[in-house]
Amino acid sequence: MPRSALKQPLTIALAMFAAALLAGCGESKEEKALNAVCSAKAGIETAVGDLKAITPATFTSQQVQNSIQSIRDDLSTIQENVPALSDSARQQVQTANQQFRSELTAVAAEILKTLSAQDAATKLQQSFTDLAAAYEQAYASVQCPS
């Protein structure tokens, strides 16, 4: 058998091995979902921190709307990725998402109540502090890779 005939199967086998090796280096569907959840969790933490830092002197409705929208977007990202998580992670994330979403809804409803300007400022600060505490409690059990 000619030497070139032996090289062709060897070349094909090496190419297939390299392709299989490279395919194994990518993230699994579960890893991608967990990374998306963790990224969204970090986004929520940032937005909640921004809200908590608002004072009556720095308050703008646009800032609050932007932070709330960012939180909603991150909650949607989390919800979209839940099905791809492992069973234990799925349960933790679903529970955290439901708890936090409930608190966010309650805070949003409280903000919409008609209050005097002074009451509104005080209530907003308390609501954002409560939201930060709810975030900490809800997502404490959700573990993200470093």
C-alpha cells in the first residue's frame, strides 16, 4: 500500500480527534445557563445597590425606572435559563426568583401609593432598603462559580 494511502486515514483520525477535543472544551448548556443566571444575579445586586443609595436629594424618577427595568430584565434572564440548570440549582434559583419578584412587586405597589413629598422620600428609602434585604435573603443560597 502506498505511503500516501496510509497518511489519509491517519490525517482524518487526527482531525476528528482534534474536533472532539475542542468540542469538549466548550461550556455545557447547564454551565452557560448558570453563568447567565449569575450574571443576572450580579446585575440585580448592582441595580438594588443603586436604588438603595438614592437619597431625597439625588432622587430622579428616571433613575428609579431604569433600575427597576434592569431588575425586571435580569429576572427574565434568570427565568429563561432556569430549565437548563441542574435539579438542585433549578430549585434554589426558582425559589429565589419567586421571593424576590414578590418583594419587587410589593415595593413597586408601595411606591405608587399617593404620599406627601416627605413621606414619599422616607418611604422610598425604606422600600429600597427592604428590597436590598429581600435580595440578600432570596439569593443567599444561589451559589455562583468564582
